[in-house]
Amino acid sequence: MSTNLSFSTWNIHGISNVVLGEKTKNKDFIDHINNIDFIFLTETWCNSNIDVPGFRSFVSDTAKPHTNRACRKSGGITLLTRTKFEKFTSIVKNSKNFLWCKISKDVLNAKNDLFVCGVYIPPEKSVYFENEIFDELENDIIQFSSKGNIMILGDFNARTNTLEDFISKDGNNFINDTSENCFQPKNRLNFDHQINNHGKQLINLCKNCDMKILNGRTKGDSFGRATFHGNSGISVVDYIICDQELFRNTNYFVVKPPTYLSDHSQIVTWVGIGQTNEKPDTNPGCNIEMTKLPNQYIWDNHSKNNFRESLRSQEMQKKLNEFMNSDFTNDLNGANQCVTEFQNILLETSKKSLKIKKCKRRRKITNIAQRKWFDKDCRIKRHDLRKLSNLKHRDPTNVELRKNYHDALKSYKATLQLKRSEFHNKKMNELETASQNDFNLFWKTLKNLTDDLNTESNSENSPKNHEWYSHFEQLHCDHHLSEEQEKIIGKLKQKENSKNLLNELDAEITIEEIIKTAKKIKSKKAAHSDKINNEMIKYIVLISLPMVL
């Protein structure tokens, strides 16, 4: 039963990176957004949908390049909302600098809908900055405030120091209002003591629209922590701003420590919404436990000869003769007994001649970057960087810590680049060698040439146990049959009862048919729980053909 909704914004500085790849697949990124209900990613540099498990994405336009030369896109805002809130969320306005969405009052347990705007305003000296951008935002706030509550959040590139975002009533020109409806927010604190033109315009917007900045005055960030971390210093340029009613219901506001994913910190706020009517998932299939397949036998280039020699041994020949001389009953039990004994002969032969694939049990180490080349050296560098990041977050004005952090960040990225290059060079050498000696190894190496670890076994999008269970349960469930289908089933039953009259199907299976069928069996296919693979059956036909008659 949730009593808070979380809203967040994060200038991600490009959704993809040459070394890191798609940041949305990085475990550190997933951990940062895992418990967030609504998050605006700014400066994504793309206008295509983003696939994040458990979220639905809404994407804004991007600014068109002001040059004919090849260059990346500028700006870009993406809203990620949890799938359970998708039907309550709609986009009401979309532009290159603003992405407005409406969240239904049913989610908030409130009288009014909530209009939330993700913002990215370029720096004043940027070629993409437009002078009327703050006026446009103010007009939007005025328009939507008549329909519900307002929250705006994102990267404003505005430095406001501790300028008051409300009209002060101090002095002799005002009579103090002591009524219950009087609301006077406490002054903000800020680690950033600079003011720029964007900051002045943002403060004027707050005064004109009666909006309040959460940074530096809300529980969780009473000091106004920095949101941008550059080589030359820090600044507060990312904000969450809301109207007075929403401000009263805000419970917490947090600035996350800096990470290697971006030079901006993620900021999060939690708004109280009261009790919700969420019902726990009572799907009985959620607790289904799947049985793992047993360890399988390895079939390599030497397995054929080893398997053949083991099968021709005196011990196995004796068991084959006993099997052939056995008198199995001509019914279901007899058929099952025959198959079981045949299976035991194959397994015992395999046990004496083939290697079994053993899984080494060791502590699983999560690959943060989801890259094959992300090894122990990368993990150590990342660990050192995270320690410095936390220290810097506690003491953002410490110049020495800032220098050490950026040195560690540079070293970490250089290590990632080196490991990536070494991995690709190694794969290219393996590919060149395999092309001259082993074509099977060549295609296997080519298939695994990518450095991405997005396999079905570790993919977040792969079906869960209860989803597999539900799929096959519904696949073969009872269906309502029409009269025509009932007639067809009746005819099939009649043919089943008269099958003894079909003498052409009762002919003896010939050796040629068995050999022809065995040759069609595909190799290198996974075995089931009986651990018998296709190669065993194929070669036993050629070695001990009478046994399979």
C-alpha cells in the first residue's frame, strides 16, 4: 500500500556511449531508477523510444542541428513511467524543450489532475537557446494550472544562489498575514553561490506563477547539494519546482551522488498521496519452481570413437544381448520397460566414454556494464570511483576530493576503453585463425563477436517462470468445440477403431528405413532430462543396428 509517488529527473548526458553502450542496460542505471515511479531523462540526444523493463517511455522532439556537418542531436527528453501507471498518464504537449504529461487524479487520490513537465533549457551561449523559452514555459504553467496542480523538473542551466523564489513580506510595506491560509516557505540553502541570467529568469517565473523550488529547503536536501560536477567546479542547475499545494505534500527531496554515467546527479522527490487501492498479485503461477535439467554429456570430435569402443566392450555387448533376448509384453508397460532398459544402456555407455558438463559453483559476480570484457580490473576501478563519489558528495566544496574524483573517473573510462579494444582484437585474431583451421569454430566465434551480454538467460525481458507456466497451461487447455469439430473428432475415433484394417501401415520396419531416418537426425541439439543426445542415437544405429529393431 503505497503512500508516496516518486518523481525524478536526471541529465543522462546521452542515452548511449561508445564504451558503455546503452546506459539503460547498465545495472547502475537500473538500480538508480528501480524504485522511481516517474523519471524524466534529459539530454538523451535521441528521439526514439527507450526500452526499459517495467517502464513505458514517452519521448520528446530533439533540436535540429544548426549545421550541415555530421553531428549528434541536441537535447531530447524522455519520460519513463511505470507500466502500472501507463493508463493514467498521457502526453498533453511535446516540444524540443518541454515534455508535458497529465497524471490522473485517480492515482493521486486527489481532487485535481497533476501536470508534470520535463524541462531541458540549453545554456545561454548555446546556439540552440531561444530568448522566449522562459516566457513559453510560463505561459504553459498558467494554462495548465487552471486544470490541476503543477510540477516542473529538469535541467534549467540556471544558477540561482539563494535568491528568494517568492515575494518577500518583510519590512514596513506589508502587514503580516497570520491567518491559517498563510504560507511562508523557509529560505533555501545552496552550495552554488553564483547567479546567471537563467537563474534570474527562473526566479521571476517562480514569483509570477507562485511556484516553489524544492532544492535546498526540503527534508533530505537541507543544504542545497550540487547537481552538476565539472572539472573546474560544481553548480546547482537541476531543479524540481512545484506549486504551493504540492509543496505542502512533498515529503522528501534527495540529490544522488555523482556517477560515471553522467556529469549530472539524479534528483528525486516523494509526494504524499495517501492510501492506494493496489491489490497484491495473487497469481498462483508466480511461485512455480522450475526443475533444472541434469548436467549433459559433452559430444566433441573424439566422442564418436570413444563411444563406439565403449559400446563394443565385452560388458556392454553382454547387456545388449540380454536386451535383445528379453521378451517384452505387447502393451504400454512393456513398451515403457523396453525404452527404459535401452536408455540405461546408452547412459552407461556414455558414462564410461564421454565427459560430463560440470557447472562450477561459485559466487556470482554481476556484470555491471553487461559487457563481456568487463572484468576484475574494471570492477576495482569502479569501486574506487564510487568511494570517491560518496566522499565528494558529502564535501562538494573540497577541491582535492574533486580533483581525485575526476582523475579516478578518467582512469575508469580509460580502463573500459582499453579492455574493450583488447577484447575486440582478441576476437578478430580468433576469427582469423578459425577461418583457416576450423569452420565450426569460425561461425561460433563470429556469432559471439559482439561484446553485449544480452543473452536469453540474463535478459530482463526473458519470460519468468510463472509466465512459462501460464503459456503452456493455456496452450493445451480445454477449448469449446463446435458441432463441426465434434463430427470430425467422431470420424477420427471411428478410424482409430478400424485401424487394424489399414494393413499397409503394419509392414515391418526395414533396416534401410532406420538408416535413412538416422541420417536425418540433426546434430548439436540439446538433450532433455534423459541426457541422451542425437549423436548417441545416430551412431548406435551404425554400430548395433539389430538392437534398435
